[in-house]
Amino acid sequence: MRGDLEAFFGGMIRTDLSGNVGQIMPCLIEAAGRDEEMAFLLNRIGAERERVVTTMVGRAIARGELHTELDIETLVGVIVGPIVFQKVVRRRELTQEYVAACVDVALSGLKVRE
């Protein structure tokens, strides 16, 4: 689970959350509150990202790394929330170190069996 998450977020840092895309994401979120088409686009992007993390969580449950009684939607929020908060709300750079620390906290809180 740790490797999957670090690879996923590492890729996001390199492609989506740094440079121009990372700079316009807060603007897209704000615009989605006013424009239906922007909201549709943002929801589609979010659903694609959520699907990837949901798949990782499902595989971790199947491997016995996570408890089967945990709600997958909640898990995705716990894992992704701090990353989005750092980038969108705080508007701070995402680093590999920050992502690794968030993954550590999320996985220890989820009582991951490594």
C-alpha cells in the first residue's frame, strides 16, 4: 500500500501538482462553484483520481494490509485529503517528504499490517 501511494502521489507531483497545472487548480475549483461545465470537468478529474486510489485501497484490503470493515470512501478521503489541503488550501509546494509523511500518518492511523 505504501509503495502504491508513494508512486501515485509522486507521479501527481511531477505531472499535475507542480508547474502550471498546480497553479491553476485553485482557480478551477473556484470557477467550478460558478460554472456547470467547470464543475463537470473538475468532478470528472476528481473521479478519475479517486478511482485510482480506490483501486489501491481495494488491493490492499485483498492482500490483508487493511481491515476489511473499513469504508473505502472514507479511506480515500483520509489518504488524499492532506495532499489536497496542502496544495489547494495552503497553496504550498508538495514535496516527496511531505507526501511520505502524510502516507506514514494515514497508514499508521489505518492500522496497516505491513
